[in-house]
Amino acid sequence: DTGVSQDPRHKITKRGQNVTFRCDPISEHNRLYWYRQTLGQGPEFLTYFQNEAQLEKSRLLSNRFSAERPKGSFSTLEIQRTEQGDSAMYLCASSLAQAETQYFGPGTRLLVL
Amino acid sequence: AQSVTQLDSHVSVSEGTPVLLRCNYSSSYSPSLFWYVQHPNKGLQLLLKYTSAATLVKGINGFEAEFKKSETSFHLTKPSAHMSDAAEYFCVVRYSGGYQKVTFGTGTKLQVIP
């Protein structure tokens, strides 16, 4: 399967713990995006990378959130000191530069107890 | 600012009847518009996109959408619903210049009754 993959698919953690999610984009795609989707809502943009550079961040991305894409391939999204309000589906997508279409992974569902 | 409104949170149709999922957008610039479908426990899949070419856009699985600038609408239609169409559908708007941010609607859940 050469689509976007995300790991883990599910994560349950206790409030205050740190969690890290990984996204592997489609191999030739140089743009990578993170979104958050809460129950009953559409996905909300968090941040995006072009190659290893993080070019845009949403106001939703508080200082407890950090994303990296060190070699311009896979990306990680870390949430420090998790809160119950962080419970959501975290989606990753990738695209070619100058292309309109973003291809989405299956998501990581986070539950903070 | 860009925004997108999906007028119905739930739509229920009988199998074999037409589907209409409504979407209105607001954008200061010429928008790019998309429809994505999300099946339970699966990733978002692109159905179709409008990027200032033909106003009637055909997508996968028999879906199509028409861009109407005068009505700021991009409604999704299908002539005949199939059971496998039951899913959640998202209308998405994006600026055609510069920004990478896309804005999703709140989604419409389509139920298909046998």
C-alpha cells in the first residue's frame, strides 16, 4: 500500500502524559499536513510542511503541540501534558507541491482519560 | 476569510433515489472546492474537485457537483444512491493562490435506506 500511513491508529493515555504520533506520507509528496477532527466536526487544519520546513501553523496549535519533519519524509506530532480536550482524531495528509489534492491517512484516534 | 457551510447534518435517501448534499462557500478569492467522503474507520477520500475549469465536475462513484458562482454553491449530487454510499461527506474550500490551509465543512451524514 503506497498511501499515507499513520501510527498508532489508536492511543489511550492519562491526562498529563506526553504522546507522539507518526505520519508517513506518499513517498514523492513534499507537502505534509496535520489536522484534528473532533466528534461531529470536520477536520481542522493544524500545520503543514514543505519538505522539512514548517510553513504554516494554526492558532489551534498551542505551545503543548509540536510537529517535526526532520528529513522531509515522515513527520511526528507530539502533544505534551495532554488534556482531556485533546481527545480527537489526528489526521495526516500529503500532496505534491503546487497540487490541489491532499491524500489523507486513516488517522490516529487519541483518548485522554 | 473563507468558510464553508453544509446545510444538512444528516440526509436520508432510499436506495436507487437521487442524492443531493448541499454546500455553500464564502471566499474573498476564487476558491478551489472539493468534496471528500469518509467511511467509518477509513481515511478521507477525494470524490471530486473544482479548480476554475469546467463548472460541472464529475467525480468517482457516479458523483458530480456544479460550481455556481452566483449562488456561491457547490452541491454534490448522484442520480441513484447505492448502499455503499452511506458515509459522511465533507465540502472543503481552499484559496486558489498561496495559502495551503483548507477549511472543511461540518459534514453531512448520508444514510441510504434499502
